[in-house]
Amino acid sequence: MLKRLLPFVPLIFFIACVPSSGEITPPEITAMIQTLTATMWTPTPITPSATPEPNTGRVVEILNNAMLGSNPLAETIEAKFTVIDAQVLMDGPTNQAGILSIHVECEWIYTDSCTPEETFVTLMQALTANDKILGKILEQIPATIHTLQLIAFDHMTQSGIVISNWNDVLDYATGKINGNQLGSRIIRLSTAP
């Protein structure tokens, strides 16, 4: 409704500025034009919108599409990895979304191939499978993310946690750092039985 009235705002101001006598003098015309110009060209303040709600369900879907079936031989004789959950966690002090937590289930076939490190490698392979995967993930999460937390599961039992700086993950995915560098920068936490 307001958008429909917007073109008539200058006319309303013009009529409001006309003196009761009906005569308009040149100084009054100048004042009205300046008022209308100021009204029309004064920028409205832009208030930043809140970070949109992250779509973690879409993150799970994107990663599983990249991960499942990407290596049928490994899924047949080693292990099958499935993303079962993704969460965006808030930082306590800043109350901003800061951690992307991805939960990956591993089902080993013949021998236990479900280490948290192997799970992290598989996740990195999924993120870097092609240029579109990472872009799609970035569209679903807030720009304030600074940490990737992988929670590894072995037959639905938590087996460990691998933490990486999100910028390191982005740099690895774009080729700015190599696997040696990324591997040396992760933090591995074991899960007590």
C-alpha cells in the first residue's frame, strides 16, 4: 500500500506548502523545491539484517550428495561415511554463529577403518569434490563461522572430534594451502569410552 502512495508524496508536500492565500511567490517556490528535493534524495538509513537462519539440513544433503557413492570400491571393502547432522553453534562471548559442527557416521566393512582422521579426510574430499560444493555450503551458513568441528561416529558411537580453523578449510579447498599444511593444523580430541 505504501509503495502505491510513494509517487504522490511530492505532490502532497507541494500542496501542503501552498499558502492559504493561494499565491505563491518565487522564494516560496524555491523553498518548496528544496524541501521536495531534500525529501526525495535523503537516504534512508540501512539497518543490517540479522544473519539468516542457517539451513543445516541442506548442508547435510549437499555433503551426502558429494560423499555417498563417490568411491564405490572404498564403500565396498573399507568403510561407508554418511553425514548424519550439521549444526551451527554460537560463540559464548560474542553470541554469534562461530562453529560449524558436522557429525559423520562411519560403518566399516572388514576392518575398523573408522578413525576420526579418516573421517576428516573423507569430509575434506567431499568439500573439494568440485568448485560448487563449497559454494553451496557457504550459501547455507553464516559468514561469521570461524571453526569447523567434525564429530566422528563409528557405528553410531562417538569416536572422536577433529577441529580445524574454517579459514584453513577454505584455503585448502581453494588450493592456497596443501594437505600437509591442513593436516598439521588440525586438533584431534579423543572421546572417552
